[in-house]
Amino acid sequence: MISSDIYEHYMIREILEEPEALKRTIDLEYDRIRNVVNEIAAENYEMVYITGSGTSYHAGLASQYALSNLAGLVSSALPASEFDRWVPKRISRRTLLIAISQSGESSDVLEAADAALKRKIPILAVTNTPGSSLSEKAEFHIFPRSGRENAIPATKTYVTQLLSLFMFSIELAAKNVGDDELLDLRNRLYMAPQAVEHTLKSLIPKIKEASRRFKDLDAVFLLGSGANYATALEGALKLKEACNIFSEGFATREFLHGPLRLVDEHTLVIMIAAPDEVESLVELNRSLKGFGASTVLVSESTCRTELLTREVDEVFTVSSGMPLIFSPLLYILPLQVFTYYSSIFRGFNPDRPEKLKKVVK
């Protein structure tokens, strides 16, 4: 485990605690998740809504991708504050709500849960807090084991939420296709603690220096596709919270439909891409550099990524071997660390961003 004792701020300490938090989640929640899956599979739900706010919503969006692609479930992620407006008052299909909240006390998530119950939609609560208001409303429960998180920007709670939801997704999928077909995928998912620790150890010195280089830029755009669209959104949220900088996340190709107009020499663009996606970014990177932007690639180290490595300003490399569908667990790490050091070099306290509170009532 990486020692966090030498660091002044909770945020970086909590990032460094992520490998242990993930291991604890696997050890303590594996049996519960399998039992929850057995109960939920017996209900034959036809539709799953997923809701949360902020970071929890982004975890839900990544889990929608996993549930749809692994378990074949029709699923839709909605921000908690919009749930009651978007979901029909009359539900004709057997429907489940997955409600995600670190504290279990977010007012928007609780209101979404109440709206679901009015529609007779049962709730699976994914919360770090047993006994919370959300867990009291839910029929099913998963408890990510992040431990106490003191910094306002959520880091270890996000990765434990992701892992819990990915574990749920793969165990639910196994009910449909059988354990044998998913054995390799499951084994690689459960190597997440080791992969996260290796990635953090290798990245921190490099990201610290890059954060210093880019500290005077005015805007950051983060681009990601598939499951890592959620990573782009979460990375942008962290930068807003801790660095007080304009930052936005986009699906990679959507960035070309208008937002590209905003790119100039004061802009940083962070491209989040699995190795088989890198080739498609070569021309985009050349365009961005032509407009004066600085560019960063977040990916794995393979011969494919070498296509772009020579042309971007910086490469943040995560451990290889994690299945693409679960890659948000690793691809968020450089963005969390980059946010921490960017906050420091811009003169902020990353633990206590002005105007923000840990739980929104």
C-alpha cells in the first residue's frame, strides 16, 4: 500500500487509500452482492433506472454502460434532480431503481427514491452509509466500503461505487450467460486493487510536474467515449470543484459539433482513450495543436498508443489488462491526481473548495 502519511491534504491521502478501499469492498461485499443479484434476478426486471447526483450520477452512467453491455438490461441513468420529471407516472414494465449516494442523505436522491416508490418501483440503494435515509427506503442494499471521506471532492467513494456496480453487473450477467463465459472478465475485475495501486505509484511524480506546467491555462476540455464518457464528466467535475477552473467533459466526437470553436492557446484538452481508440484521435490531436491547444492523452502503454504519444504534450499511462467495460476504474485516477496538484499549484485548498458542502440538502 502507498503511504499517505507524508501528504498534507485529505484529498491526496484518500486517493492513495483507494487500493485498500477497493480490496475492502471486494472482501466485505462479494457475498452480499451475489445474494442481491439472486433476489433481483428472480424478479425478472425488464427496465432499470439509475440515479445519483454529481459524482454518484457519473458512477451510475458508467454502470449503465456495464449493465446494458454485460447483462443486456434496458437501463437509463438520470440525474436525481430530474428523475421525477423524466420518468413516466405510470410504469408498465417491471422496473428497478438503482439509487446511488455516498452519504445516503442527499435530498435530490431521497426525492428521486420517493418518486420511485410512488410509482411502486423498488430500490437498490448503493450507499456507503448503512442506516442512512436512503438505505431505509430501499428493498435491496450494496455498501461500497470507501471508509470516511473528509475532502469535499469525492475520490475513493467514486471508485468504490464503480467497483460495487461493476461487481453487480457481472454477477447479474452471469445469471444469463453462465459463470464460465465470464470467468476471465470477473477475475480481471477483481484485480482492480492491484491495478489501481500500480497506476498510482507510477503516475504521481509525472502528474505533479504536468500540473505545474499547465497551471496557467484558462479552460480544460475532457473527451471520452463509451464508458469513459462518464470519466470525462467526472474529471471535469473534479477540476471545477477543486481548481475553480472552467472545465467540461464531452463524448469525443460530440466535441466536434460546436465546442471545438472554443479551443485556443489558453486551452488544455485531455483525451481519454483505450488503445484501440487512439488511432481515431491522431487527426483530432493535430487539429487541436493547430489551434494552439495543449493536449494530454490518458491511455495504456501499447504499440497503438505510440501513434499519439509522440504528438501530444503529455501522456498519463494507466495499468493495462483491465477490460474496457471496467476501465473507468483506472482512467479516472490520473484525473484525480491531476486535479489535486492543479489545485495546489493554483493556490487553493483542495479539501475545502469555497461555496461547496459534502452533502447537498
